[in-house]
Amino acid sequence: MKIIFEAIGLIHTPFQDTANTPIQSSRSDAKGIVEVFPEYLDGLDGVEEFSHLILVYALHRAPAQFQLKVKPFLDDRLHGVFATRYPNRPNPLGISVVQLVNRKENKLEILGAEMLDGTPLLDIKPYVPDFDIHSVSKIGWYANRAHP
């Protein structure tokens, strides 16, 4: 089954290559601008009432060939790609929780940028603690990672 997505905007960040890009939004204080295309402007109504947003985006510069076993950035052992957040995956999608600083028309100023400049934006969802915070009892390989 083939699924096709169209970008609803672009994410602008200071990051031009993966070498200096933070590995998670929770570890980043980098600023960014989420530019939503004008035809989706009405969809932003009320977004400024949330302090945090979930961004869904295409990892547009990930290699076309994926691997099912990868070494994540914080470990030197192989793990199944679906047990990691490694970008080289069958469907290269990224998800980040970012802080919304300000909205001006179709541009959202954010903190916590971890994506490359020009990243295609696929969706925005509000971060709601009642829905998005979970108590966890296991965290897999991350608990015993090689690089704490």
C-alpha cells in the first residue's frame, strides 16, 4: 500500500547538516521557525493557546536505503530500527515536542529545534499532558546504553 503525504509547511532551523544537530528536542534550546503554507493558515486558529506542540515531519535527507538493524546515537550496539529513534528507517518520519514561543500569522517561533533547515512539515498537534505523559516501567536498551 502506498501512502502519499503533502507538506503543509517548512521548518527553518540553524542546522544545515546532521553533524551538529541535537539528537532530541528535549536536549535542544535551539530556536526555529515553523512556516505553515498560507492555504493552511485557518488550521492554526487557537494554536497559540498551547505552550508546546508536536511536530510531525519528513526526514527528507535520510538515506533512501534503510537498515533494520542500527546503532543509535547513544549506544554502540545494534538494535532493531523500531526500537530506536534512528532516522534511517523504512518511513523516514520525525516527531518532536517543541515549545511554542510566539505566533505571527503563519509563522510559529519555537524552541527545541532538532531538525535540519528546510524540513518538510507534515502535521502539527497540540501537546496535552493528560494525553501525552505516561508513566513507564521499561525503557529497553536505553537503560543499559553504552554512552550514558
